[in-house]
Amino acid sequence: MAENAFKANKLVVYPNPATSLLTIQSDKVFEKGAEISIINAMGVLVNSFTVPDVTDRLQINLNNLPAGVYYLRMDTSYARFVVM
């Protein structure tokens, strides 16, 4: 993972609830290499990926996830964010 991979003060996740596509927006940029995990309500990692390019907005395809509650986790050397 890139050093300083994620520096954000505020995350916005929409739509919530989502059906097929989730957008994550930040007031700062997601650096290339930042790691993102999707965890189900039982605490099981169901998907993870790295940010492919520097951006302030990401879209995640949710078509492979069954209906339920999930958590979005972004771990870096600076902060941990859990978005419900």
C-alpha cells in the first residue's frame, strides 16, 4: 500500500440503502493503492480491493452481494474509517 494512501476528514456514501452501485466520495483524495474492505454484519470479509488511481470519488459494484448490512472499511497508516 502506498504511504499516505488515504487522507480524509469526511466520507459520503450513497445511495444508502444501495441496490447495485455504491458511490464513496471524500473531501480529500483517495490515493492509488489505498485499501478498501467490505465486511458483512457477521464480521466476515466479503470483498476487498485497492484504489486503482488517485480520485475523490469511487464506485463499487454491489451486484455480487446478497441483501444485508455491510461495513466499508478503509485501513491506512493514518486512520481507520467504518462507514455503515
